[in-house]
Amino acid sequence: MSRLKGKVALITGGGTGIGAACAREFAREGAAVVVTGRRKDVLETIVREIEHAKGRALAVAGSVTDETHAQNAVAQAVLAFGTLNVLVNNAGILTFGKPLHETDEATWNEMMSVNLTGSYRMTKAAVPAMLKAGSGSIINVSSVASLVGLPMLAAYSATKGGLDTLTRCVAIDYAPQKIRCNSVCPGLVNTPMASDLIENKDALAQIMTAYPLGRPGTSAEIAKLILYLASDESSWMTGAVIPIDGGMTAH
């Protein structure tokens, strides 16, 4: 279990769901892990779990809407573990159920600030450390909502479409410096953010008609793909936007 041996990874939204699954997976594969998020107690639970398994981890509480936090999280990672090799931009929020003309500007701006500008802030903070390290891998957690039109999700989908474009541009800008950037686009995954929908059996059954594999994904399944992109096994991949969606976008 050494696919990330000697590497240091920073994971936003690392306390629950896909972020927490990445933290566990990365630590099992030898990485030192820094998890960020708004709830310190949740982050520290993940850190204790990793340390109990003889791994190395650090919690840095804060929001990706705060540029000072972004800079501090990277600085704390370098101070604690000596470098930064991997960034997973996983922090995100979702508001759905309204068409665009009923989506207020405050909701639009908040989703932009977290889902898109938050990834910009964290990437901007992380790149200098990766340049110093001589290479790096950035993985953006996007969504199938960036690939197909979905009802009542205009603001969220716009943030994820922007994130995929940001991924391609970062990949091109930093390829000469051996910093890679890729996106993963999950379909419906059984996470706390999707819990209301997952627990609504009738709504879930209707949505699953669009999924050939017939079930939601798990955080662990998404984390396995992110692990591959973080590792040197994917050293010839950059600028990719990869669906992982139970076949939903294959229609």
C-alpha cells in the first residue's frame, strides 16, 4: 500500500463524503494528508482515524471562500510535512429544486464562490508549493451536471462546467512544470450532501432509470479514481474530464 508513499496531499471538504474517503484512501497508500473544511470537529475525527491506523494527518479548519484560509492551509501542509504534491478540490455545495428565474443572486453567488472560485483560490495557493516540489497533481471534483443538462440545477451546473474548463486551462498552463490537473465527474453518489434524495425512495427510483448500473455510487468508488489521478500511475494524464456515473452519460 504505497502508491502515494512520500507524497503530501491537501483535500478540501475532507471531513465527510468523497473528501473523507479520499483522506482514508490516500493515507492507506502512504500519503501524509491535510484535510480542510468548515467543521473542525468533523475534520479531527478523520485525523484521529488516520492516526489510529498509523498514518499522518492534519486538520486545518476554514472555508474555501476565504483566500487567507487557502494560503494558510497550504502553508500548514508544508510546515507539517515539508512539501505539497497533491490537491483535491472537493469542497462543494448544492442547491436544487428551482429553475433559473427563481434562483436568487445570493444562491448563485454562494455556489460560485464555493464550487468554482474556491477551487481557483486553493489552486492558486497550491501551485507555488508544487512548483517548488518540481511536480504535482490537482484533481477537481466536478459532476455529471457539467456534461449534460439536468433539471433545476442551473447554478450548480454552471459552477461545474466552469470547473471543467478551469481544469483544462490549468493543465495546459502548468504541464511544462510537470503539474497535472484532471477532473472527475461523479453521478449521484451516496454522500451526506445527497442524503435527502437517497432517502426518498420514489425519487431515487425515478432517477435510477437513467443509470444503467441501477444504483448510486459510493464515496469509496470515487476515491479510487481520485487516488489513481493523484498517483504516478496517471503520469501521462492531464486535462482529462472523466465521468464516473454508473453509465448515466453513456446514453
